[in-house]
Amino acid sequence: MSVRISVEPRARPALALRLGVPVASLLAAAVVGGVVILISGNSPIEAYRTILDSSINGVRPITRTLVLATPLILTGLAAAVAFRMKIWNIGAEGQLYMGAIVASGLALWLPAGLPKVLMLAAMVIGGSVVGALWAGVAAVPKAYFNTNEVITTLMLNFVALYIMNYLIFGTVSFWRDPGRNYPQGKLIPDAAELPIISHRLHYGLVIALAAALVLWWSLRGTTWGFELRTIGDSPSASRYAGMSVSGKILSVLALSGALAGMAGAIEVSGVLKTLDPRALATEMGFTGIVVAAVARLNALGVVPVAVLLGAVAASGAKLQTIGLDAEIVFLLQGLIFLFVASGEFFLSNRLVLSSRSTPEPRLAAPETSHE
């Protein structure tokens, strides 16, 4: 008797499975991460205790975690809305940079005495618009010439990074503070700073949460969201039904870029107070892809996942005090993505064991000679 393992597509998984697989994936990532930490000569228990203490043990750690999670919510939403239509926007990093550039430029250019509400609205809207336009550089050839958006959006990240670096490090631009010996951006005026909720936590979190709620409702309860999901499932059938696939590609990539550009504007206004390429180039856009994948492209699910990864990121400096490199943060984030992506297989498929009897070999009949 032999056992055969086959893979069969799974119908809509039960709620217990949809909740259990991600939890099991996170636990598996923690176990493997603990093994790596142990091999490096450190205590996994102490490492995880340090992560918890530096991220959720007290008001200050919690606010720091939420501050780090805020841009991840927006870049996670940027990835999720595009990926839902199977448009692979890998350019949230560059769209975030461009949003930061324009938002900081508007803060420095507009009158410093402008009411705070108008100043902040100009920065957030300006950052969102330029993020959408930057995504449009890849959206137009994708919509009308079917170019590979993975390549175009990825390459645009480097273009945006070099533009940002050039404005601060390569020339005496409008953004650079001429009174500093070391290249540094000008500080934005007080009217351009987001109000503080508690400690360093700013109202950018409220904007990010509102964006998640609006996007979740739009995807589930509007014609626009229905068409987005339908086109993602079958572009040819959607064209036959009269849907504008090209127009939807343009609108989805524009929205995705706008969310990433908004993240850049909020980082400048709420955290950095200046255009700082070193602080912005921390792969928040790429981490947003991880957030979206772990959240299974659910707009509301992006929020807790972003907080989780923000908590891991908040512990980077503390981990160094116990002898661990800060790069362990990227290792843990990578393991979370790897195991959750692997868990998706079990949500979409199931393994079926079947047994079958092995037929006994037949003895060959003796040959007879015919003389």
C-alpha cells in the first residue's frame, strides 16, 4: 500500500482557518527567529522581552510604535489597493520621497503666518497629488502599452531618491539650509507641524486610520471597488462587460501613489520637520508591501499589521544594548513575510492524503518451445 499526497484547491476557508493560519505563521516566524538569535549567541527570551518592553511597555514606547506604524499604514494601503487589482506597484518608496519633497517645499514657500489648517491641508494634498503624478509615470504606459509596471515603478524609486539627495546633498537648493556647514534641509515653520496627541504621537495617525476606513468601505461598498476586484480577476471579461480597464489602471495607480505621497508629507510634518533624505530612506515603501501581504490586502487588516511591524522596528536601538545587531529587525520582518506568504498556500489549497494498494507483481509465464 502506498500513500499519495495531492493538492486540491480549497473553497472559501472557514473563519477558524482564516484566523488560525496567520497566527500560526507569526508563531512559526517567532520560533525560527528565536533559533537564529540563539545561534548568534544571544537569548531569544531576552530579545523578545526587549522588543516588548521597547514597543508596548508604557506610554512612550506605545506612542513611538504608533509613530513608526503611521507611514506603514499608508504605504501598506498603497500596496493593497494596487495589488487587489493585480497591479504590482513597487514604487511606493519613490512616491513617498516625492510627497515629502513637495510637502516640505510648500511648507517653506507658503507664508509662515498661514493658518495651520490651511498649511497642513496644502502639504497633505500637495504630497498626495505629486505621489499620484509620480505613479502616473508608470500608469500611462501600463494602461495603454501594457508595459511591465514592476520594472517602471521600481526604477522610479531610484530616480526619486537621487532627486531628493541632490536637493540636499548635491546643490544649494531651496530646500537646503545655507547656514549649515553640513548639508541639511531647512526647518519647516510651526504652522506646518502636525499637532501632537501625546508625546511624539501626532495626528497623522488619525489621517492614516481614516484613509484605511475609507478605502475599506470603497473596496467593499462601491461600484468602483466592485469593478476593481472584477478587473483584477479577469480583465478580458471586464472589457467584454464594458468596464474601462485602462481608466481603472490609471485611477488605481494614482490612488496608490497618492497614499504613499501622503505618507511622505505626514513624515515631514509630524516627525522630521525638514526634508531629511537619511531619515526618509528607510524602506518604508518596501515595508508597506510586507504589510499589505501579511494583511491579505485587507485595508482594515493593514492597521494591526503595521502596528506589529512598527513595534518590531521600535526595538532596534534597544536590541543593540543586549548585543544584537539592529539588522535583526529586518530579519524578523522578513521571516514574518516569508511565513505568512507560505501560510497563504494552506488558505487557498489543502493537502489530501490518499492510499492505494500496490499491485503484486505478476510472474511471467514460462516460455514453451514449439518444435
